[in-house]
Amino acid sequence: MNPSQGIAFDVPPQWALQSTSWVTYVSENDDPDDTPLIGMRAPAYLKEQWCTSDEDKSSTVEDTPLAVAGSRGNDGARSTEEIAGSDPRTWVYGQFTQPDKNKVRPGTVEPFTTNSGIKGTLGTAWSMGVKRTQKCATNGKAWTFAFKNSQGDLASWSFFGARGVSDEVPDETVRKIAATVRLYKDPSDS
């Protein structure tokens, strides 16, 4: 649930929900300022410690989750089609293919309506040819459902996860989660 955007969605019970203030994001690997390329709030993680490594030999172990889903506002975007086309590509690049944007493949961008009747646009992207140069390196995929929230602002729900692994989240499950996206009103705003 993301109260700041008025968005809620459901995930299967084995997913771990983070607090509504939790933000996850990706940045360029070599950015000393760690400036986010894209982020999401109040994410849910599937298998938070799916892969653990210390690639930079800093003695700080980093966990890679199998999959993550969350939501965000899309200030500055012009349309749901733009968001659904660009956000999945950004997630796949940031999480799986850096520094190679050529390994990102855009998928479909299609009209989509959730179970609660929100109309918007659903887009996908995935990676091909990611080299296993690091322990947790894998191909990945991402989905974004873009829509207007109750304030009429552009917002989105996104998913990213490992692709081509034995416990990959099936596309059918991702679609089912996307279909649960709904507008949420904080009872304290009444």
C-alpha cells in the first residue's frame, strides 16, 4: 500500500511487505552519488535473500531478491503509454543489464484494466544475454501498469524479477498481481 499515491495491490502470501515509507531504487553502478534512475515505494519482496554475494569485496554482503513489486508517482511523464514503455526498460537495465542497454528488449505495451476497473496501460521488457560474471547476475524482466490515481496524477505499479531461473515468477502471476492494483483512500484523510 502506497498512501502517498493512493495505491494498493495484493501479492501472494509468501511475499514480504515492506513499510509504506520504504523505497527501493536502481542507480548507475558507477554513480558515486547513487542517484536513482527509477524507484518505487512500499514494495513487496519475494525471496529477499534469493542470492547473496559480496561482489565488490567490501565485506558487506548484498542480498538480491527473486522479485519485487511496488508503486510510484510518475511526475513529468506525458502519458500512461510512455510510462508503460519506458519504466520496464529502465528497471531491467538498472537491475540486470548494466552497463549494457543493448541487452534490454522492449515487450508489448497494451491497454489493461484492473479487477477494480482502473484503466491504463501495461508494458513489459526483459533482458537477453546477461553474462554470469557475478554470482547473482541473471537475465531479468519487468512489468509496469501505468494509470491515473484518484488525484488525476499519473502513477504506476511495477514488478521486476529474475528471468530464466527455476523459480522465476510466471508471467501469469505477474498479470494477476497487476490486476489487483486499486485506488486506496487513507482513512485518516476522511
